[in-house]
Amino acid sequence: MSIKKLTFIISTFLFLISPVKSDEKIKKNLDPHQYNFYTGMFDFSDDKKRSALFGIQHQNENLFRESFIGTISPVTGFMMTGDNATYLYTGIQADYDLGKIKFTPSFAPGLYGQGDGKDLGHLLEFKSELQISVDLFKESEMGFSYNHLSNASLGDKNPGANSYMFNFLKKF
């Protein structure tokens, strides 16, 4: 018998007797995506430029990493205001699980389009956010978040925008 045939037989045998993942592990690997659907008030602290907003954010749970600041993962999202201002972002968030309550701070640089909304002073804006959510039922959470957009004085002006949102998070 040749070395190739022997290697193939041993490899096949080891594959067939290797432990099978549990149903929960298989489900986690097949459904690693969490989506955050949110709506709220963009720049609620500016009477002249406040506007309704809605958005969606994606998180791939296969990319979670344990670090010295907690469990971190990348996030990507898009939001739009009632004045057609847009913000496309990608960044990082940390998850702190406190039983049924989850505390989630995040930071995400992104591209801001003014539309008919507030002039934030630059195309590149940075979003700092705090979110608190509660487990509702399997694979779903409800939450509240607050964020601040700022260009870190990259532009000639940096008025910033403070927003609050109500969140529905769902794993698919």
C-alpha cells in the first residue's frame, strides 16, 4: 500500500471518529449575525437642526475577541435622518453582560453626508456611543442608546451632534 493511500485512510478514519459539535455550537456557527434596528432623535440638543433618525447596525459574533477591556467585536452600520443626512460607519464595541442587562460602549469612525441636515464640518466624523439593553426573549433584546458625533476638530468647525435611540437587537 502506498503512503498516499495510507494517509487518506488514516485521515478519513480520524475524520469519522472525531467528536461532533453540539447543536448549540452548530447553531452559533450558522447564525453568527446580530442586527440592531434603531430609531430616535438626531441632535436632540439643537432646536433648529434636530431630526428623526433610523438606522441599522450589524455585528458578526464570530469575530468576538476577549481582551483586557472586555469582549470586543467589530460593528458596521448606517443611519439616516429625516433631513436626508446620512452616516456610514464601522468600528468596535465592547460588551459587558450583567445578567439580563447588557452595557455596550462603542466607537466608530464614519462618513457623514449632510443632505438637508446639520453641517457637522467634515466628511469624516467619529461616533462615541453608550447602549443599555435588556434580554426580552431568546435571541432578542430591547435597548436605549446615546451617541455623540464629532469630527475631532478636523474641519473648520466642529459643532457635534448628540442623539438618542431606541434599539431592537435580533440575532439571525
